[in-house]
Amino acid sequence: MRSVLTLNAGSSSLKFALYRAADLTLICKGQIENLGHLSDDSHTLFHARDAAGKALADAEIAGHEHAAALRYLLDWLDRQYQGLRPAAVAHRIVHGGPRFAEPLRLSDETLQALDTLTPLAPLHQPHGLAGARSMLTLLPEVAQIACFDTAFHRSQPELQQRFALPDSYFQQGVRRYGFHGLSYQYIAQQLPAHLGAAAEGRVVVAHLGNGASACALLGRQSMASSMGFTALDGLMMGTRCGRIDPGVLIYLQETLGMSVNEISQLLYQQSGLLGVSGLSHDMRTLSASPEPAAQLAIALFCQQAAREIAALCVAIGGLDALVFTAGIGEHHPRVRAEICRQLQWLGLDLDSAANQANAARISTATSSISAWVIATDEEAMLARAAVAYC
Ligand SMILES: Nc1ncnc2c1ncn2[C@@H]1O[C@H](COP(=O)(O)OP(=O)(O)O)[C@@H](O)[C@H]1O
Ligand SMILES: CC(=O)OP(=O)(O)O
Ligand SMILES: [Mg+2]
């Protein structure tokens, strides 16, 4: 039986899932944690669960390299599911730049072209490409497919893609791309089942995970996104600052004497929930903490999210439905409640009991804007793209 493997690389973890190629039934999924932490003594961890969520493996892996971790994964899959070797592997590649949108079979030439986008997605691009390179070596005969986070946003009008910079910069590719496209694509496909005909209307999807962004949809196509040239813009995130006055960056460099590398570290890895709270990047930890700084971080997260959602409504002429998704969007009623409270003036009335219960519809029956919680599944989008290459 043939299978497809999906890989979704973040800054320190790599999520995988294995599907039966014939009907895209999930066989197992899991993640490898602490990859790339070369200097500390934390162990690389391997977790796998079956489709029902039952634990299949919780193990330590020697080394922190993608190649070693992926060899471990392939050996484990071989032992667990004899004869089910992947016929194609799909990789989430965060940045496709101006050149790449459709899923693409990776070669040395395309990998090199994608390397040049690393400065535009330093937390993601090198890890996605390292995984793809390792797989090309480990399984040279198997198609390695790149699926781009930026692709879904290609439908945006040019006006939404432009910065107010001289045109030459836009022509060089300095423009808004948008990210979390696999997640938005999945949600766009799920919308009719929940919203009926309203799915084609004015919808904003808030992807609130470790990275967070929001996307304005019309006719289930991306019209605008809070993330731009890089995955730093827009909402506040786990360790990223989100929208910031660019004058701050000039001040940090010119007056405080910070290097470009230090500024990059600050904005990508030391800001957001972690930076404001001084405690953690993780919403679970912050919600459980009595520290005022943790509560301040949550308050700022909600305020920035509400503001970005409201701003996106301009691109679609108003709002019919708001959808929450990803780790925080799916599991934190308090964050959803606060964001909805700040959007009440638009006509959004939260059903507190439904929200507390993580129900699918969390707005009241009389609310003029409906609000929803829909679980995302980037892996399903990756698997669907890969199956065409089996
Ligand atoms: N089951 C859960 N219960 C509570 N919070 C969760 C859960 N899963 C994820 N989160 C929260 O969501 C965030 C991570 O979101 P997630 O979508 O898993 O991120 P990513 O895929 O970008 O790594 C963290 O702040 C975490 O606290
Ligand atoms: C683009 C991005 O921010 O992705 P993630 O949420 O996986 O960090
Ligand atoms: Mg994610």
C-alpha cells in the first residue's frame, strides 16, 4: 500500500503525518522537538500517535540534526508499518517569494532558489529546506513536494500587496506576501459546511498559534492578510512583536547601537508573549500565571488581534463571520472572548456558554456577525498536494 508523508517544519519542532495515498486516511501523526538546539543539552524528542490519538512512541533521539531525526522517523515508520514507504513527501515551505506559488517537485536548483528567501523567513525557511534536503538524500527516488504558505494569498488585489515605497522596491519583490496559507486554504474549504451560503461572504479568519495572523476572505479567496513581506507583521505572537513602528528599528540601530543581528533576534525570538511577560511564549503557561506581566501580555495579544481583524474588514467592505483557529484560537475561550468583546461595536455578540465549551458556533443566534471555532489542518492540505505525485 502506498502512503504520503507530510513535514511541517517550525523553528524548533518538525511535525509529521502519514496518510494512505489511496483515500488520504490519516495513519499516524507526530512531532520531533528540540531540533537545531546545537549548544544545549536538551534531547531531541520523538512523539507519534495513531489516528485516534493513542500514543505510539515517545522517545529520545541522539543529535539535533534534521538528517538524523528524519532517518529515525523513516526507520520508525518502516518498523511500525512494514511496506508502507512513502510514495511522495510534502514539505511546508513558508516562503515562495515572487516566483513560486503552486506545489512544486523540489530539485537542487529550486532548493537553491528557495535558499535566497531565508532572510525573509529566518525562523522557518532554513528548517523547511533542511528537511527537504535530508529527504532528497534519504529517499532520492521519492518525489519531494514543496507547498508554500504564501501561495493562497496570490489572489490578493495588487493594492493590498503594496507598501507605500517607491515602485522599484515592489518590482524587486518587496511587497506583502502573507503566510499561514495552508491553514487558510483548509479553513476556506471547511467554511460551507459551517456557514452555508455565508461562506462566500465577508469572512476574517484569525489563525492564532505560535505564529499568528489574520486573513480577510471574499468568495473564500484571500483579499488581505495581516502578515506581509515577512512573518513578523500584524498580530503579536509567541516570540514575535507583530506590527511595530518602523522608526523603532532605526532608533534601535542608530541610538541604542544594536546590530542588525541583535534587532532580528529581538523581533523574532525575544518579543511577543515571551518578551512582554518575561515568562513564556506559551499561552497555556501565561493563562495559568497570576503574574501581572503575564496578564499584560495576554491583554496586549488580544488588543493587537482585535485591531488587526478590524483593519482587515476594510479590505472586504465589512464582516459577516469571524473564524478562530490554531492552538490559541481553538483552545483559549478567554482570548476569544476578549477579542470578540473588543469587536462588539461591529455587531458581534458572543455566546459565552458556547465559547466556554469550545463549540463550533460561539456567537448568539441574533448576532449580526457570526463567530466560529474551526480546527485547522495544514497537514491535510500538504497530503492532498503530494498525492498527485504518487
Ligand atoms: N491543546 C491545547 N490547549 C491549550 N493551549 C494550546 C493547545 N494547543 C496549543 N495551545 C496553545 O497554542 C499555541 C501554539 O499553537 P500551535 O497552533 O500549536 O502552534 P504552532 O503550530 O505554530 O507551533 C501555544 O501558545 C499553546 O499554548
Ligand atoms: C508563518 C508562521 O508564522 O508559521 P508558524 O505559525 O508555524 O510559526
Ligand atoms: Mg503553526
